[in-house]
Amino acid sequence: MKLEPRDRRALVLLAVGVVLVMMYVAFSSAESPATVVAGESSMPLAEKRVAKLRRVAATVPMKKSELKGVLSELAIREKGVILADTAAQAQAQLLQSVRRLAKTEGIDVRGGEFLPPQPLGDDYGEVAVAVSFECQIEQLVNLLADLTKEPELLATREIRVTSGNAKDKKIGVRVMFSGITSRKLVPARKGITSF
């Protein structure tokens, strides 16, 4: 294979370039490492840091007292949360509360349909139970009014009223009651992306 003059010149220039790069790398690494020089006066800077840390440390007792106040207020507000180990137990407690309220009004609640628990925000869950019964309109109004007096956080999600026995002036009622519980009782929903 015969090299043309142009190719020979390119090879010579390449060899010279490689030699120059190797010399640069060898001499630049042989230099002494740079030394760190301390600032002129670091004392004022250190005093400023200490003063800032003292100001932050002075706010800690105030923040602790605020935290205690917020935690006590949260405990008062969470008194109405249904405490249970499982969602089924929370639903059973909800059904017992509904039956107790209905019994005080003379309403006979039998059975109940448990609905799946659902998330309610990031920290809470909602359990629900649907019950059907017959009563007079006054009894239904009194039941709903008594619902607000309960210590648990109970509410109605849905109310269906149908005509009942006209002779007894009774109506057919289906009410879906819901209660607030801990989020850990609500099963996590798996979407398409999670397996």
C-alpha cells in the first residue's frame, strides 16, 4: 500500500499532536497541588453564625409549646374518629351507633349493607353502611337531628324516601350513614401501573 504525500503529512501532524498532548498532560500533573489559603479574618463570620444559631435556638421552646397546643387540638377534633383494628370492625361500630340512635326514636333497623371503605383525604378513611326501615316522618327528622349530637363523626351520604303505608302514615326510608376512620383501614387501590 502506497501512501500519498497528503496522507504522510496528516500522519506526521497527528504524531506531533499526540506528542504535544502527552507532554502537556505529563507537565501539568507534575505541578504542585494548589494550597488553600485561609481568609483574612474568619472571626466576625464565626460570630455571625453563632448569633444566628442562638436566635434559632431561642425559638425552640416557643415551637414546642405551639406543637403541644396543635396536638391537643387535634386530639380533641379526632375524638369522633371511629377507632378499630379493621374496616369491618369500624363498619360494625357504625352500624351499632345507627341502631342505637334509631332505637331511641322507636325505629326498628334490621340488617345493613356494608359498603367498601374509601379514602378521605390523605390521613382519613370513610366507612359506610346502608340501612332500610319504615317510620313516620317525625321519627326520621328526629333521627337525623340526633345524628349531630353523637360524639362520633357520623353523617348521611344518601337518603331515599319512598311512600309507605298511608294508613299508618309511615314512609320507607333507605339511609346511607358514613363515619370517619383511620386511613390505614382503607385498602390501597392498585392502578394499572402497579402490579
